[in-house]
Amino acid sequence: MSGNYICKVQNLITGTYIEGSLSLNIHYGPDEIVLNTSTSMIEVDEFGSITILCTVECFPPCVIRWTERNTKKQIGDAELKLYNVSANDTYTCHAWNPIINTPTLSHTVTITVKYDETLIPKIGVYNQNVSDYSIGLNCQSFRNPKGRFVWMVNGSLVKHNERYSPANYLLHVRYVTTEDENNIYTCKEPGTNMQSDPFWIKTSGPTYIRFRPKDLMVKERTGLNVSCLADCYHLCIFHWFKLDPSSGHKHIYSKETVLHITDVRKEMSGNYSCTVQNIISGAFKESSVSLNVLYGPDEILFNTSSNITEVDEFSSITIVCAAKCFPTCLIIWTDKNRETTLRHGSDLKLVNVKTDGMYTCNATNPQVATATIVETIIIKVKYDATLIPRIVIAKYNASDSSIVLKCLSSRSSIGRFSWSVNGSTIIDNDTYSEDSMFLFIRHLSTDEQYNSYTCTEPGSGFQSDHFPMKPYGPDEVLVHTSQNTIEVYQFSSTTVFCSADCYPLCQFRWTLSYTDIVMEGAILSLANVTSNGSLTYHVTNLLNLNATLSESIYINDISDDVRHKTSSLDKVKDGHTKLI
């Protein structure tokens, strides 16, 4: 009947009227609580979620609250949201009219968890004490890790006594014997009442020992953890030790299943033994694992007394590079000056050593790429001081007044020899130019007689004796003919050789009595000789122009037939007389 009501008043004489309205609100409820579920017994999957909506007819709107049964705490309004449901519980929806004093209406729902039967508790061993032959068991639960569990042995409730001490999820069992292998232990989880699988306290083994990891190769200055695994149940003692082969002493490293070393050093390499003993049955097992420590290289050592070693010239030497490493280091020898690799291996053999050298040994650990050290050894040659270079004249040319000096060395036929004149280093210019062991001297003049040359050998640094350019001769000239007369037949040819004791650069010239042509060279070849005459040679030292010797040789035509004689001058002009 709630609604708006209208009152109308009209004057029947005049016909006018007025009207007014009145709103009627009837307070009611709550009459009935309605949920969005089909039943008040709601089953929810374990760790699932659910939303329950509580509705009720009221005017004005009712106040709605949800409470949890045990805590009585309000946990929601009209909508109750539950997440990750893991335990059974009861929730009540309360509704009341805020205006009229009507009784509060309530509706209760029960949440039943449909537990995952695969998530049953499991019994494990958390502690062993060989002093009182005791074992600590724990009931491991995914849902309730530290709840109040119920312990059973052979189906009977475990009570606290001198042998058993149950404490929620823990059970302490003392005085274990081999007979305990026949006892069945179980635990029940609070809330779900789920029971663990049966558990037996084994007292068997050990029959084998395994190591994890089984390959122990550890870098020096790092840590090590290796487990000794054995099928030993359940009261077993472990010992890790290393035997000193020299003394026979056993060094105990650990009394746990895990061998832990925080700072591994190279001297710790060797065999480590793990012993396992079952204190119930007395069974015993021992096994060893080898520890290889990766170390080095820390230092490079040579087989020489010093990193600067002197060797005799032309001798041989073998240098050994040693580096302490595990595994064995890779050794590479390089020539530091040439930046070239010489060989792989610890030994470097140098044969017929002639020059100083710098050789570098590179040692690298093949298992640790960054572990590399380098050491250099210097080989200094102890040169034979008697083997100094010497200077000789390699070539000369009188036509352009040039001479070539050569520095002869028993050590080196190549390399950059250095040249000096009168103690000053020669620099290439119009007069001088160097080419390895050669020195080219051009435009010789009489001033050259005051110069003295030296050459310095590369490597040894040895210097030649002074090579003076002081001229001498010609003192004597030798013409290679049987006598001072040359007998030839008409139109025949002949060769004349001339030599002189003259240094360093002499000029040979020839003239004929019947011509003004001058011919040069120490060897003169005449062709088609047609007349008698005289042949004169002139030998001049170019560095001492005042030193000149001359002598004549007579040419005698011994032919009877002179009808075809022609002028020797014409023959010379025609090129039939030539100089070699």
C-alpha cells in the first residue's frame, strides 16, 4: 500500500477546488534471506575461490553483514568473497532493518573443502643423534607446515613417554634398534584429517657410496662442496678424510655428509675418502674421490741463472720455460722484436747465435683462458773481438772518378752497415751514398788522399780498421809482352796487358806515335795492324796527379807483303782499334 495519496476539495457553488498529496511509506522486513547458491552446504575445490551473495527484502534497505563462525569477526557486506580456500569453515549472513525494531534475520552456510587427495602429508627424517640412537621425524604438509599433527605407530596413537616425544609436526624416537624396521609410522594432518603413507625407520646399509659431483676439478681460491651419498639408514655416521702418504696420518676434514672447503689451494689436490658406518648394524663402507685443483700459472722460471743471459758468438743454447700449472700450461715462444711466433713447447733452441735477441715465453692454463703470464729473457751475444769487419775496394771507374768500397763481415752479409769518414758518420749526398755493406764515392779528387774510412757492423757494433785513401804508386809498370817490341803480321790483331803497383785509383792511357787519339784501359786490343810505330802507355794515380809513369813499346810489321798497307790512323778512326 505504499505510494502517493491525493486529497481534492471543491466548492460546489463556484466550482473551484484545491488538492494536495501525501506519500505513504510502509517500513517492513527483513522477511527472508536469499543466497545466490542452491544450497547452504557448499563444496569448494581445495585452493579454489567462491563468491556468496546475500540478498533480503527490506524498507528501508537492510544492513547486511557476514561473520566467520570461530572468530565472529565481520568479514564482508552483502557479498562474501573467499580466495584460496584450504579449510572447512562456517559463515553467517546477518540482516536487520535500521528503522524498525524487528528481529535480526540470519542465514548460515557451511564451506566444505574438497581436498586434493594427492597432497597428503609425508614423513621424513630431520635429525639423527648417534649419542642416544635417536631419530627425529617430521610430518611435511603442503597445507599446514607446522600444525598440530596426530602421530600413530602401528595404528595406535603415539603418546609422550621415554621413547617417544610427539610435538605437533615433529616426533622424536629414541633408542632405535633393528626391530624398528617393523614399526609403521603415520601422521594425520589437522583440518583435512589426511593421513600420510606408511613410514619405516630403516637400519640397513650402507652397500654403496656415490659422490655428487663425481668429477672434482676446482679453481684455486674458490670453494668446494661435495656430497657423500650412501644407502645407509638411518643412524649412520660420516667421515671425510685425506691420507698423508708420507706420514700415513689421516686428516679429518668433516663429520658430515658434505665436504665443504671455503678456500681451495693447490696443495689440497689428491684423494679424499668418505667413510659411512651404520651404528645400528655396524656395517661400514669407504670410497674415495679425486680432487684436481686448477691453478697457475703463478710464475715463469727459466733454466738460466738470470733473465739476461750471455752466450758466445756462433754457439747454441736451449732455453727451457717452466710454469707451475694444473693442468699443464701451454707454452708459446715469441720473438719480441719481430713479433713472430717461434714455437709451441717449453724448449727454445737457438743455434749459431749471431745477434742479441729478446724472447718471450707465454704460459696459459688451458682450462682457464684468462690465466696467462708472460716473461721475457734477453740473450746477449759475446762477440769474438778478433772477427772485425774489413774494407776492400769492390769496384772503381776511372772514367767518372768513382770508387765503391765494401765492408766484409763474417757475421752478416745483409743489414744496414754504418760508414764514417775521418770519424764522422756519412750521410747520403752528391759524393756519398750507402747501400747495405757498400759505400759509393763519386767525384774523386786529390783531396781524397787525406780521408780515412771505417764501417760498423750491425748487431755486434764492431768497427773495421781505418781504411786510408792515401795514394801510392805507380812505382813500377809491367807490360805483358815478351819484349819491348811487338811483332805482328800485316792486318793481324794483338792484345797488350798493362799493370801497375798503384793505389787506390789509377788511370791507364795509350797513345800511338802516328795519331793523336788517346785510348784508355789496362787492356788494349789492336786489330788490323798495318804499319810500324810506337805504342806508349801512361799510368797516372788520380789522387796524386803528379805520380805518372810512361813507357813506349815498338810495333814491328814483319810481313813481306806491304802492298795492302794502309794508314794505321785510318784504321783507328774507322774503329778497328778498340779498347777493352
